[in-house]
Amino acid sequence: MVKKGEWVRIHAVVLKADERTGKIPEDTKKCDLEMWTKGTLLADAEIGDEVEVETAVGRIEKGTLIEVHPYYTHSYGKFVPEIIEIDKQLRAIMGGDR
Amino acid sequence: MALAKDYDSVMGRSNDIMKEALGLDYKEFESGSVAFDYEALMKSTGYTLEEVAKIQSRTAVGNTPLIELRNISALARKYAKPGYGARIFAKDEAANASGSFKARRAACAVAHAKKLGYKGVIAATSGNYGAAVASQAAMQGLKCIIVQECYDSHGVGQPEIVEKARKCEAYGAEVVQLTVGPELFYTFLSILEDTGYFNASLYSPFGIAGIETLGYEIAMQCREIVGKDPEMVVCTNAGGGMMTGTARGLIKAGATDTKLVAASIDLTGLSMASDVQFNKKSCTTGHTGFGVPYATDPDHSDVPRSAARPLRYMDRYVTVKQGDVMYATEMLANLEGLERGPAGNTALAAAFSLAQELPEDAVIVISETDYTGAGKHIQPQLSFARDNGIDIYFGDPNAEDMPGVNVVLPKDPSYIKAIDADLNHFRQSLIKKSCKKHGVTNPSEADLKFLAEETKTDVEFVKKTLGL
């Protein structure tokens, strides 16, 4: 169980695929318009429950509870050998007269 | 009774919501036809350039260093004919609070919101502007919500955009993240209506007035360092605000001979509203997917009339390839010791090529750098591209580049080429779109004059475009 007062992430569908506007590409039309935000859980709940949260600005937002204590996992990426090649080339070209 | 919050109801109230959220009625600038009073809109901020500078100086914005990129200039000269290869300078806008020139826009918008008594600010942005508004809101004591287009339908986020979300949250903002699609505007309007916050639009006159100090500083710093105005200023171009504000600032400083060049990454063929193609991009801004539509139809933004009107000021519009910008980013780090971007380095890649057209004593300024971070760096962007099936290799970007299919890194710096786009074509496009939008087939004298100003052309050009 996730306790009231925990910092969580919620997910909601803003528009179902069939409610989307006409002026978008076919592939996008097949998808729901989805939304995520974070906030303090307002009542005890389980992952997957419909819940309410109070966001950082004090807004109350509804959605499905998907994550407790959300954190970022983006990074500096995996090794890209081409970057080393660029650096070597630049040093080689500029080597003598820097 | 609570207002209906379905899509059609909220969108139907768009004009009223906007008026409330900007504290500005755009009707007073309208002529009822194609023309509107752009200068009156800009004056409506009520702030002079000096007052804007004062607002910014209180919030750690502006007076950023102008740095000569001596080694990159020397490298460019190796590929230029004898006596050619201009001196390249960079305005180090990463030094602003929040790490980009967007702090200039945000400082004014947030100060204005505060003055008008709003409790909070909202901006719809997936870029550096979100962090800028969040940072300024933190400084000036307002609440802040940023609405981002961040994920594809599999919940996979662009690493650059995820990083911006982190930065906004670091400044205490709420970040509402959405999947791909223009209906972001519906969510944005709905939250504006519910909260009564200020619309800190990228395209408001307050935002654009905030950039004028950048152009002004460039002129002043060049006069101090090299004793003259720059021959050329290159602006990375997406929504057109950088070009518009910088140009206006240069003009206010009296630097009227400086040529203004817009530079965008060529993403021809990729749809900006496509769920599948969203993560096939290896850059999320400074590209033609924003640059061309906003230049040729500035008024399709989140305000009734955009204050960013780049074709009024642009002398040239050049494109570079994604691989050129990645390479230029490494040049900046390895040869100048400046780890910046890559987002703002589109202008750098273009300037590296344009410098070779100008004599050695000419001065080219790139108008910005921006911060680097996790996700917002060429390694995660290239590694993300590779994970999405994008082919990355060394070659001739101009011969082989296919947006969404590959990222061709220039096999040596001589392959970094700024390619001139057909500016007159964009001008004609703006003229035709403006008339069509307003249902005007027989434009008035005022309309013709307006369209000439809109496109930095003359009435004859406008008439010819319209077959009059």
C-alpha cells in the first residue's frame, strides 16, 4: 500500500484516440493523448488505483497511481565511438598551431 | 456552476481565457484586416530597454560574456581562401540564471505577471524556456507550471526534454508532461483557466522585449572589444524570438549594417506532430520543423498575435544538418574549452561555414550558447538515436543526410556547410498565408505596407506575390 502523503507520479488519458482532433498525422490519431504529473498522495492507495494528488503548485489532479518516489533515469548515454574520432581529428588538425 | 471542461468547451473559450491570462487585449492592435499594429503591441509592454535591463540585472540575467572563439576561427581559416575566415565570437548565454538566453524572456514575463498581481505563471514549452520561467518564478516568488510535450505513445521521452523537466522541478515548478500532439494547447488552456495564472508565452511582447537586451549587448561589447559593429550575427532559429529580439536590440543600439542570419537544423520530411517520428529526431529545437512554420505563419502560437516575427529582420536563412551541430559541439568543447549545448550550437555550425565567406577582419557573432546536462549532450542524444535505429556514420552531411534515418557526421570540418534556404520563398509564403487567413483577396494600402514590413521587402514585392 502507498501511504497518504507520499510523493508519487500519476498518469491520465486526456483525450482518447477517437476524441483527437483532425489535424494530426494518422499514426498520432491512433494514440490516446496521455498526461503525467507528480504530487503528494491525498489518501492511501495501491499502484493502479485512481487517486488524487496535490501538485507542487497546490493543484489537485486526478489520475492512475503509477509510481512512488519517482526519480530520473536519464543520463549521459552509452559510449558513442564517433565522439572519440571527432576529438582525435580536431586535435590532429589543430595539433601544431594551437 | 462549474464550467464544462471537455475539449470543445475549453477551446471555445480560448479567446477569453487568453485575455485573462495575458492581461492584454490584442483587439486594440487589430485593423480588422491583414494588418495589425506590431510596434504598438511591442510598446504595450510599457518597458523601455533600460527598464528591461534593470529587471534582468535584479534576477541574474544579462551582461553575459562575449567570447572570441579563436581556435575555431583558426580552424575555419584552414578551409577558406587566403585572407578569408572571419573572427567568430559567441555570446555566452549559458551564463544566465537557468543556463540559456530564455532567462531574458522569462525575467520580463514573470516580472510583468508579478506586477499585475498574478499568483503564478504557466508556459507551454519542452525547451530551455521552461527552466527559465521556473527559475525566474522561484526568484520572484510566483508559482510555476510547465506543460511539456515529452513522450511518444510508448512512454519513451526525448532525453533532452526529460532533462528540462528535471531542471524545472529543481526550481520548484510543477511539470505536466504529455504525449505528442497539438492538443497540448487544450491541456494548457484548461490549466490556465483553472488556476488563473499568467500565460508566460514565449511569444508575448514581454518575452520578446526581454531579448532586445541581448542584441544591444552584442553591439556594445563588439564596439568595446573590436571597435566596430559585427558584420554578421547568426541566430539559431526555431520560434523566431531570438532573431526578432536580437535584431530589435541591435537596431536600438544603432547597429543597422549588421547582417542577420537565421540558422536551423534541416529536418525536412519529419512531421512534428507524428508519434512515430517524435523520437526519430536527434535534436528537439532549433530545427526547420519549428523554424519554417513559425517564420512563415507567426500567429499560430499560443497568443493571438506573436511578438516574434523573424522575417521582419532576417537577411538570410541558412540550414545545417544534425551531424554538423554535433561536430560543432565537440569543436566548442575540445578547441575552446567550453562545454555548451548542443541546442544553441546550430548557429555555431552555420557560423563556422559562413566565416569562410568573409575576410579575416570581419566579425561574426553567434547569439547564444546554452547549458549542457544529462540527456542534453551529444552523447545521450546520439546514443538515443542509435537505440532508435538511426544510422550514425561519418560522411558528407549535405549529400547523405536523411532526417529520421541517419545522422551523418561531417568526415572533416570542410564538410560543415551552411546552405542558403530560399528566403524569398518564405516571404511569399507569409504573404499568401496572411491574406488567406484573413480572407483578404484585395488588400488595402495599409495591408500591403504591413506585409512589406512583415517580410523586409517592399510593396512591389508583395503585389507581385499576390499577382496584383
